[in-house]
Amino acid sequence: MKKTLIITMFISIWFCVPFVMHAQNENSIDYRLLVRYSAAEISQLKTQNPQDYNWQLWLLDNSFEFIDVKPAKSQNLPELKHFDYNTKSIGDNVEIIDFNNFNIHDYYYERHQDKPSLYKIGNTGKIISFHSYKKLTQEYNKLRDEK
């Protein structure tokens, strides 16, 4: 009797966990969007305009690239600056950056229609290139069409 109960519980858990995890993933919010949008705005975007929501998620990981450069190449580039969406204020120059946890919404930058925007990242020996709207649209549409 005890073995049957344990086996039944194990099987129940085995089959239920994937559904619970899927439900949590469906309702989860990428924390990086919370820098710019409230949880309510994100939820509304997910339900009322899922295409724009997916675009916003895609931009978080695909709208920029870090490039190693020699100091002379970055000398005349503008400095990347912090940005606060709550106060809409541009902050200090970025001196160091966590390249593995980069959030585009933490920084001030201009994005151009047809050319990349380049910014120097302190004395890291790196610059950031924010892709143009044209390139982003082409890449996103290509990815979407492949699905």
C-alpha cells in the first residue's frame, strides 16, 4: 500500500511539473523589461500586442554587439552613459560594464535608421554598436519568416 502511494505520487509529480513550469514561463516577465515598463504594461503588451512584446524581447539580446578596439579607434566616439527611465535622466559615463548581463534599457543611446550607433565603454577597450532600425527590422523579419 505504501509503495503504491509513493509510486502514484511520483507519477503525478512527473506528469504535473512540466505543465506547471510551462504555465510559469508563460506568465513570467523578463526582468530587463521592468527597467523601462511596469509589470502591468508588460502584461498588457503580452496580451494585446504579442508581436510587439516578442520584438521587445528580441531587442534585448539582438540589437547590439560589443567590439574590441584599440584605444585610438574609440578616442573620438561618444561615451556610453547610464539612463534612468523613471526620471528620464541621462547619467554619468559608463566606466565598467557586465557584458554577460547587459540591459539596453539601463543606458542612453541613439539608434539611427540606417547606420549603427557607436559608443565607447570607459577604458574597457570595447565599444558597443547599436544596430540600425533597418538592420534590426531585416534580421527580425528574416527570423520570423524562418519559423
